[in-house]
Amino acid sequence: GLKLKEVKLHNQQYQQNCGTICEITKDFVVVKCKSDALKIFTLQPPSKKQMSANAYILGKRLKVGDIFS
């Protein structure tokens, strides 16, 4: 149900597993994918309004090293 709205490919190599949060900034969140990573700027949780990825991470109390869900 989580919709990623504004996303860009981030061509930096990370050693974490897929789905792991690698970096959190005020503008975006970097999540590891199979070969590269994604910079997530905005997203929309189920039945909610669109929000910044940083606001979502803060609300879920996630940190670097956690699995993005």
C-alpha cells in the first residue's frame, strides 16, 4: 500500500541488504536495492496524504540500518 511518489536512482554502492535505510537527510532517504539504491523524496502511505520521506521516517521512528517499510 505504500506508494513512492518522487524517486531517483542513486548510483552509490552500499554493503547493506535490500530494503535497508542507508542514509537519512532532511530532503530524502536512501534505501538499498538489489544492485544500487533509491533516493526517496516523497511518498504516500495507505489512506494518507503525500508526505516527505523524512517526515515518514520520523513518524515511524526508523533510523539508518532499519528495514524500510
